[in-house]
Amino acid sequence: MEPIIKACQRCQTSFDCRMNDITNCQCNSIVVSQQVNDFLKKTNYDCLCKNCLIKINRLIEMAETQIFPRHSGDLEEGLHFYIENGFFVFTEFYHLLRGNCCGSGCRHCAYGKKAPNIK
């Protein structure tokens, strides 16, 4: 069967999706943990490229050693946020640690629920 050309919903990179031939699909070459599978079930993602699956796997592994920062003094610049034009911008890792989507269309939403015009 011919692959379908898709754009990764996380990074917008084009890739060959073989959902009708899953044993030969690029996503089948990545071994992800049960925690990653559980996380992906909570997202709006359909198909993701191999690189994004690898990155999500790493984020989940990293999250297992961290706790969600409950107080502003617990926030670590570069890990939980960065400052852009004087504003705090929370990272994908921060949103992942949060444990769920807040529904605000955050720029770095870990759950694939970004606002329509935000990349």
C-alpha cells in the first residue's frame, strides 16, 4: 500500500504515514513506554513523526523525575519557562508536568490543543 503524506501535528514536518500497513510505518520503529501511550491518549494528536515521538518519550522520562512547581519560587527558567518581550512563556515541559490541558490555547501546549493561529 502506498503511504499517505502527512504533516506531523506537533512540528509540521512532512512524513510518510502507513496506517494501513502499520508494521512498516515509521512510528512502529519507535519503542515508547506505557506512560507515553497513556499520555498520547490524553492529547489531540493523530499521527506524529518519528522525531516527535522520540522527543515526547524523553519528556515523559524527564517528567518522572520532576514534580510540578506549585510556587513561583519553584519555577526554573529554561526548564519551566522563558521570558519573551518581558512576558513569561511556559514550556512544553511545564505543561506536561501540569498533567492536563488548561484549554487556553497555550503556545507550547503538550496536549496538541493550541489555538488555531498559534504555532
